[in-house]
Amino acid sequence: MRIWKVAICTSAALVGCQLGHGAYATLSKTATSATMNLKPPDEVLISQSLVVRASPAAEAQYLQGTEARQLSDRLTEKLPNSIRVQQQENTSTKEKLNGSRVAQQTTTLSDVQGNWAQSFIEPLIARGIIRGFPDGTFRPDQPVTRAQFATMLQKGFPKPTVRNAVQFVDIPSNYWANDAIQAAYKTGFLEGYPNNIFNSEQNIPRVQILVSLVSGLNLSTNTTTPKDLNTYFQDASLIPDYAREQVAAAIQNRLIVNHPDVQVLNPNQVATRADVAALIYQALVKDGTLPALTTSETVTQYVVEYKPPQNNPPETAQIEDLRQRFRLPPISSNKLRLITGFINVPGLSVSTPTAYGAEFGDVFVGASYQARTRFTNTDDGGIVLGFGLGERQIVGLEAAVSSFSTFREGFFTNGGVSFKLHHLFPNNLAIAVGVENAATFGSPDGGSSVYGVVSKVFQLKNDTTEPFSTVTVSLGLGGGRFRSEYDVQKGIDSVNVFGSVALRLAEPISLIADWTGQDLTIGTSIAPFRNIPFVITPAVADITGNAGDGARFILGFGFGYLF
């Protein structure tokens, strides 16, 4: 197991702190908010496509605007030698290069270390384009189906659509990879077979991978022709006629990786997971998303027409054209910052749920302390443990177990189990439905709370390291602890509005306001260590005094893991 990024379990812990009616329910909530920071989308700074991950609420911190990120990548690609060399050295010594899921599984996948394609596989794992299996393996020699390849394309190449969708007769609308297949088709990466058949479970041959990448990236050749293929490959005669031009373009653009013999293409051989990782990596290099391998990487001997990265001077006219096209302000090279690793991101709520949640592989833990509980002068605290299942771009499930009144009555003497189903849309919009304290044990004083919530991150500045760079808004509707104080006291079964607003004051600090449905909580979430997934959230609950006997200080801590 390797710690990778923060899970903002602070909220999860904090809510549980508010012991009193509905307080136990609250802790389970905090568990949920905590998770939200477990898996952020890529938080991109203006650097060479260095994508950094933070917390799930950091879905929130995602630098929206694919085009802007592409511009950053391309601008950096033009930087002088000193910056590019430094970047390449960093990528080979830290995390095996940049990516959104930094070092996600590189130390836990038992069959990646020492594999010929390790230098290709690890960066793609870091970006979440390819994943390992629950048993801790990558299975580099396992074949790849057309559906699996479509999901890799969707994650690796978020391109604009170039044509309308088509309904493949053999792909039902509820098929697990339907969205990825449609995305790969609409962006021009994949085609179907005659009569609108896709053959999703068919193992894909190497030549189809090349044709797909060349077509999707709209690559061409002005030097290599189909007639030249015999000079590159001993088995060039096996290349299908329909693919010869695309293979020629793949050669010129250095997409092809042939192992163990660089002169043997094996075009009709089923592509393995290692093959696909190598070819996708090279395509991402061509697309400006990843840096080319350095000469120190021995695997470069398998890259057809490999050439070391060139130290080209900035092409001012091209950069200016890109800047104008994307309507970005001028960017000088001394403002392009090189970043390695990931950036820990502060949380987005204190005591109310957001729509961001944990997915498969995410585990989080949180703890909370309250200086005074409701209607008493006694301090107390709580603990929450949780994990994720599924995939948030489809449906993620977050589960959390909370221990209430832990200081006074003991570890997990009283507690509850909470669940949240969540889905992430493009542009950091997310929705979720959940049940806090769906099951309880011991004698907690709060019942279950069913809710629905929508969350959205609004980017105020291009660089999230600048002050006041993002604001995240969540709005929900729920029963149970979200009811008004009057309805709680009278036992009225109603629903009420709750929500939160989080303003990122600086790179490691967010200011948060939560309306619980009963009262207002104000807090600050702090990520004190840039590269350690730990978050602290001090806050003051019941500021307006509507739901208790006065304001109370609460403090939460959160920590996240990825298996």
C-alpha cells in the first residue's frame, strides 16, 4: 500500500463531533465529506502537462478547460533546454513521470517491476488511464478487448467530437463500456464493422491500435510512404492494405514500439496490455501530454525511429497563435513552473455531504474532536473509516463506518454505517444520493438521514496555486439530521435544504461555510504538507445558535490511501 493523495476525512470527523440529537448521524456524514476529497480530478498547473492529484473534492480543484491544459502542454514543450532536461530528469527519478494518479500502483503491482514496458506502464497507471487488478498485478501479457481499449482512449484522449454517435447493434445502452465506445467513435479513434457491429469483446490486434491512434490524432506523413515499410519491418507484407498508410504515419510520428525485435511489427498479433501501454504512451508524447523517453531508458531501443528529445527554441509565432486561439493572457517562460509529485488539496465542506466520493481502491480515515458537545460542558470526539467501490465516471459507491461518542463511551461502542452513490460529469459537476447511518450499532442518538446533493467547482483563475482560484458550491435536500430544529423537536418527518460553499483562499487553505439545514458552521480546511495526504479542519459549529446552546469549537483530521 502506498499513500498517494489526501482524503479529506476532516469533515467526516467533524460532523461526528457535534454530539447531540442528530450528532451521531452527523459523524457518518463527515465520513462522506471526507471522502469527497479522496479523488480529485487532475489539478493542472501551467507546467509541462504535469497533472497533479489531490482529494476527491479536488475533483473540485480540477483545472477545467482541456484546451487550456493542451496549451500549457504545448507551450512547455517549446521551452528551452534547461527546463525540458530538468523535467525529464524529474520524471525518471520521481513517480516515473507526471500524472494524475501519481505513483498510484507502481510499487504494488508485482509484475510491472522489471517488465520491458515498465517505463510506459507506470506513467499511464499514474494518470489513471490503465489500472491494475485487485490481486496486485498488472498482467502485462493479457490481451486487450476493443471495449477495454475504448475506455483507455476515453481516459487518455479527451478530444472534441468530430462526428455524431452511432448505435451499434451489439452494444446495449446499459453495456458497461457504452459511453467509452461512443466517445472513441465520436472523436474518430475507433470504427465499427459493417452493419453497425462493434465486437466489443473481440481481442484487438496491434495494427488496429496503430490505425486508431493515427486516426484519432489526425496524423499524417510527408516522408514515410507505404512503399518504405519493408525497410522498417521484416514482416511488412503482413500489414493489411487498409492500414498501410496509417502505419507509415505511425512510423514518422514515432508511435510504434516493437518488443522484443524492433524490426518485427507483428501487425495481426493480438495486442497485450504491455503493447497497448507502450503505444498509448507514445501517442500521448505526440499529443504533447507526456514527455518523450530519455536516452537513459533502455526501452527506447524498441521505439521505431526513436530520436532523443530535441532542444528547440521557442516558436514565438506558434505560441502566440495558440494563445490567441484559446484567448489566454500572455505567459512568459519564467512563469511556467515545474512541479513533481502531487499537491495536497484542502477540503470542501465541514459538516455537510458533497457529491464527490471515493471509488475503487480509495480508503480513508478521519478523526474529530469537539471542545463541548451540545447542551453539555463535556468534550468528545469520533472516528470514521471508509472505502470506495466502482468508478465515479460511471457509478461510484462510498461506504463509511463511524464511531460516535468515542471519548466518552469507547471505540466503536456506538456507531453507524453510511453509503453514498455518486457520479462525476465533465467540468467537475457531480451528483450523489446517500444514506447516513443506514445501519447502526450500540445506542447512537441520531437516526438515519437520506439525502441528495449536487456539487460544482467554479474556476476563478487559471492557476490554482494563486489566491482565490476556485469556489466550490454544493446544494442538497435531505431528511433526518438535515431537518429544521423545530421539526426535529416535534418529530416531524420532513425534508430540508442544506449546502456548503468553499473558497480556496490560497493553495493549501480553503474557507468553508456550511448550512446544515439547522444552523451555520464556519471553518477553515488546511493542507499543511504539500506532498503528504493530511488535512486539518478547525471550525465553529452552531454559530447562529438555532440548533443547540451556542457556538462550539470542533476540529477534524483526515488522511487518505490508495491500494
